[in-house]
Amino acid sequence: MEKYAELRKAVEKVELVDAHAHNIVSLDSVFPFIRCFTEADGDALSYATHSLCFKRSLREIAELYGSEVSLSGVEEYRRRSGLQSITSVCFKAARIAAILIDDGIDLDKKQDTQWHRSFAPIVGRVLRIENLAEKILDEEAPNGSPWTLDVFTAIFVGKLKSYVTVADGIFGLKSIAAYRSGLEINTNVSRQDAEEGLAEVLCAGKPVRITNKNFVDYIFTRSLEVALCFDLPMQLHTGFGDRDLDLRLANPLHLRTLLEDKRFSKCRIVLLHASYPFSKEASYLASVYPQVYLDFGLAIPKLSINGMISSVKELLELAPVKKVMFSTDGYAFPETFYLGCARKAREVVFTVLRDACVDGDLSIPQAMEAAEDIFAKNATQFYKINVAMESIDSKHAICPKFMSMTYNSSQNDIALVRIIWVDASGQHRCRVVPARRFYDVVVENGVGLTFACMGMTSAIDGPADGTNLSGVGETRLVPDLSTKYRIPWAKQEEMVLADMHLKPGKPWEYCPREALRRVSKVLKDEFNLVVNAGFEVEFYLLKRILREGKEEWVPFDSFPYCSTSAFDAASPIFHEVLPALQSLNVSVEQLHAEAGKGQFEMALGHTVCSCAADNLIFTHEVIKAFARRHGLLATFVPNQDLLMKRVIGRGQEFGGLYILDPELPKPIACFGIANPHEVHCCLGHPSLSLYALDDIGSGSHVHISLWENGQNVFMASGEGSCYGISKVGEEFMAGVLHHLPSILAFTAPIPNSYDRIQPNTWSGAYQCWGQENREAPLRTACPPGVPDGLVSNFEIKSFDGCANPHLGLASIIASGIDGLRGHLRLPKPVDENPSNLHAELQRLPTSLSESLEALEKDDIFKDLIGEKLLVAIKGIRKAEIYYYGKNENAYKQLIHHY
């Protein structure tokens, strides 16, 4: 009909977004090609060749290939042409702009997601939650312990969150609850029922297949919480499928309990497969529930021509056009993508929209707009595909903190929720609200907080001059639910990290977590790189004593470095700390006694940088809390200054560090002086550094690596690098080295920080780098398992426990970006003690004043960190310098702040 030629043209020309599909398999897969045409299996396959779908689709494939119109003829063409060729032919004919692949089907010899990117411009992933849960339970529980609900939940949501955030191209989650136990999903499964369900699943043996309804619903609810946190859609299988499905339980009307649950009213639910034969029911749900959307893949092309047309018409009877999306549900064979796209989908949608015009429901221009919406625009906006596969979204993707959602407050007896933020001075602060108010109000609207809170120093709870922040104005602490946990030491409380928004959905430019997201997004956008980080956390355990009626805090032991006795003394604490961290999905790789009396170090596992920053915050909270339970004080202060004299400078002419005990008549240790007694004749020297033996500083050394598409690209890969570093790795690291004096204003943020950064203390005092050189501030590392001659990461030693970890990492990434942009090169590594080369090497800032001066001269941070935030940071640092310069004894209070 010529009248509708313009509509037909619009339907034919649109590039399609395939919002739900599966992996293609190799030609030698045992998965039979006849499954291209049917959902049947087993003996039922013998009748598949007699279906309307088979007869029609076989003709269309043979026409595309120019082969004999028979199953054997098409199969022969496939074998002769090869998988690459036939996939190219099918996808070219289909004209697919983007594909979202659910790779949770365990098909024999399936191609990975990356392989599909040769045939479509954008290929993303949809993560099937039941498949993830089953893979977890197929493994042994950590440490050989039995599986418990808490352990499973921590690992499940942790892995789910890591897949969502670690540059993995996840555009949504998917559930096949309809296959396992039906769509009448209970979002309030009790803990007991979930535990019993897990036990039943485990008793059935391996490989694990989760069919217990309570456990299926529990997994779905935990996953929906993750989806809510990250604004990810949840795809749901509805309607027909293979015989593993009880069709009676796949009617989407069973979802009423879920859809009426106010906690999940903002979760976007996609009903897949046109819900056939319940298309009318699906249309109704999409019309009355704002969170319900529809997808008609599988119905096209598996139904008859009339069935496909009637099904799509039924979807559009009530559902808004803006809520209806296309997909192929293509799987295993490239032909399924062609059949679902190029042939039947366009024909069916044209027919439906043409008839709507004939009936007077739509004008031709409206129908043309509807075609573009259904085939591309709706999915592009809904799945945020318009950001072109950004796995780091400025709103949430760099929050890779592993997720641990709990039950609702009434079920868990949660009374209070702590909403935690870390200010620009690095101090942990929180607001506490009753659980009911948290879930009813705060989750969506946040908690008010004065602007002044981001202008406070370590000494004064008021905004510093020069920060441009005051008591005028209010930000919102909006909880990042991906970081919500039950508190291990206070079981009736939860804690959650917060973002700062001017209003929900609009980040405040002073928010440290948002600053890290912004700079990470630049790195991803410009270089397709993601930073992973892992911290080494050093801290002192102190005990309280009374001396002459005055309270003092002293090290709780006097054992040496890596002492077995030191660990034995602290072992009861660590036996509580480690399980607590595990419950928060914080990975601990090792721990040991450090060189200071009462000092310990804990190495955390590496993960994407925003997650690493969150991990560090939780680690501080856990260590401090369990130390308090044992009557001790844990402090992360860079130099706790208990039994030592204050540092008054450094003896450059002596080329070393001088240690003496002020309680003793003579020095007990000395570096760089042949005769320790020479120290006495230098006591009045203005540049002399005086330390007690206990005065070993605590840092938070951070290890940095670069990742691209899930691969560590910091390591060299056949490029002939003499340092074992890739070109991008060297440029990034060179940027960090170049800007290190300025970075210190972020990573060594208080005057006390510079008491730690001294020569001969493994803290990195000179602006240089080295290969496995622990006296250099930047050290390339080759941990066990890395091939000889290569390095997997580099360590930055000039990072301490007073730094806001998000701001510190943001400054490092910003510097690395500058190195990549300018193609900076590293100087030769220093392979000896840098102190021996002090005449040749540039000394790093010896005070906060010097690092602040370097920052003032450094232009790169203004654009990358944010000018307003940078002004506030500088104002805070200046206030710190002034206050501690006037109040020297105030340093003693820092152990209670950090």
C-alpha cells in the first residue's frame, strides 16, 4: 500500500538494538542446529520440522545463504562457510547496532562476549543471577567451613557487585525464577526459610541447581537490591519457554506482591518474551505500574505470523509505546539473530503499526516515531546504551564496593543505621537514624548536612577560612545501598557509605566519592582504562596507662618486626577482625607485626579503585571497633608521637636519620652517623631529626594497576620494555611521579604526615622510583606468580591513614591521566638507597606547607578534581598548618581522630 511507504521505509532503515540475546556456539558444538527453530528438546525434537516456524524460517535462511531449501542443505552450507562467515552474513542482514547478551546459559563451546564484538558495534552483558549463585555453591565455602546463609550472601552479592562495576559492560540483571519456582516471588522471605532453602539445595548435591522457592526468592530479592542501588534493570523470563518451565507459574500477574513492594517501586522490571500467551496481562501491568516494561523477543520468530502479530498488538493495547522494546532472544546460532531481526520483526512491527494507522489509533508520523522507539530508542535510553558501553557511569559505576544487602529492618531486628562519610580532612563521621526512617525516607531522600562539614579540619569542627564553605547551604547524604552492611560488632545496627548530593540524583561537586568517579570516568573515556588499587594498612595498638595521675596511651607490646610473639599477643583481636572484614566483602591477603612497638600491617586485596577506597574506610572502622572491645586504641596516625621528641628537622649534612630515646642518657640507634655519640653534639642543630626507637610511622601504602577489558595492562606484553612495564603503564606511572609533590597534599594531608616521610624509614622521601626498592616512594612490584621480568603493579608509599582515600586515589589517577596525555617517560630507576644520592635527587616536600605550595603551582587538578573542591582542600590544609604550628601539643589528640 503506497500510502504507508514512508512508514515501511522508517521500519526498514532503523538500526536495531537487541536488548536480550545469548551466546553463539562453535559449529562443532553438540547443541543441535534443529534447536534454532524450536524450544523443544529430547524426543519432542522429532516433530520440530513440522512446525510453521521451522518451515518458514528454513526457507528464509536458505534464501539468505543461497543454499538448498532443506535442513541438510543449510547445515552443509554452514560447515562449508565457517562460523565467522555465516555470522557476518546474518548480522549484516540483521543490521544490529547493539546486543545485550545473557551469557548464563551453559551451552557447549559457546563463544565469549568479546567474540561477538566483531559483528556488532556495541555488545554488552546481562548477568543471570541464578547462574551466578549456582556457580558459587558449586565451589567450597571459604576456609573449608560449611556454607551458611551469611557466607553465601556475602560472596553472592560481592561477586554480583564486582561484575556490575569492574569494567565488565553489565547493562542489566536477569532472573529465570519463572523456570525454577514461578513468578509469585516473595520479597520478604524469612531468614529461617532462606536458610532451610539453602540447606535443601546443598543436600541435592552438585552440580548445584537451585529450585527451592524460598531460596530462589531470597536470591532474587538480594539481586533486586543491587539493581536498585545501581539503577540497573532486571529482566524477567515470563510466559513460554522449554518444558523445564511450568507455564501456569509464568503468568506475570503473579508478580503483584513484588510490584506492590514499595522498597522496589523504583526498580525497572522487564517482562521478556511478550509474556506469551499472557501478552494482554503483561500489557495491563505495563500500563498501571511505572516500573514495568515489555520485551517481545522469542515470540518473534517462534510463533506463527498471525501469532506474532496478535501478540505484539496485545502488548500495545494498553502499554505505552515508550515501554515496549525489541529483542531477538537469539542464541547458539547466528541465524536466530537474523530471523528475529531482519525478517519477521520488521514485518510484524510494520503490520501492527500500519493497522494502528488504519484503525485511527496512530497517525503515520506517530507510527514512524513508534517504530524507532520500539526498535532502538526505548532500549537505548532504558539500558543507557547511549553512553556507548561506559562500564564506569558517573552516577554509580565506580562504586565498586562489594554489595551486602540485608533483610528489611523488621525482619533483621535492625534498630539503627549509621550513614558514614569521610570529610576532606580524612576523618570518618556519621549520622545515625532509626531503621524505619532510613528505609521509609532516607533511602530515597537522604539526610541533610550543612555545607560546613566539608570544610572542617582535623582539629576544629567548623569550616576553615578559605574553603568557601560555611553554615549556609545544605547537601544531602544519600546512602549508597551497595555499601550497606550489618555492623559485625553491633548486630542491631547497619552502616552505609553516603554520597553527597545537592538533591537526590544531582551530585554535589564537593563529594569525595563523586570526585573519584569523575576522574575515573575521564580515564575510561579517553584511554579505556580502569584503575585497581589495594592498600597496605599500618596501625598501632595502644593501651591506656596512668602516669602521675595523667592518662597516657602507650604501645600494647614491645615485640620486633614480624614477631610471632607480637602476632600471638594480638591474635584474639585478629580472629574477630578478619571474619568481620570477610562479612563486609573486604579481602585480606596477609598481616604481620610491623617494626614499631605495637604496630601491625594488614594487606588488603586489590579491586577497582572506588571499591578499594570503600574497603579502606570499612577496614579502619572494623579495626578500631574490635580494638575498643579489647580495651585498646587503634590509631592510623602517620606518626603517633608517644615516646619521642617532636621532629624539628632533618640533618642533611649527615645524610641520615638519627634515632634516640629521650628517656635514655645516650642514643640507642642511629642511621647515617658513624658514632652515635655524635648526636649529642648536634642536639642544638636546627636541621636535626630526633626519633625514639618507637617512632616508626604508619602508612597506607597503595598498590596501583591498570586494567583494560578485564586484563592487567600495566604489565608489559612483548613490547620489549626494560622495566617490565607496558607503555601505558609507564606513562601513567611517570605522571604520578611527576606530580608526586602535589599528590602529597591529598595523600599526606596533615603536618604530622611529614614526620613519617623520612629517609631510611621505607616511606619514600625522595622524588624517584625503583624496582623492588622499598626506600623509593614509587616501587614497581613483582609479587609471586608474576612472570620474571614483568611487574603487575606499582606501590605508592606516600599515602597515610589520615588521607581521604577517595580524594587520594583521585589525585593519583588525575596525575596518571596527565602522564598518558603527555606520553611522559620514567627516568632511570634508583637501585640503591636514595639517601646515598641526596645530592642528585629532589627531596619530596618535608612539610605540608611545601606540598601545598607544589599543589598551588600544579594546574592539572583544577579540571580533573574540580575547582571548588580543590579550593576547599587547600583552605583546610592551610588551616591545619596554622593550627598545629601554634598548638604543638595538639598532635597528641590525633590518635583519637584517626
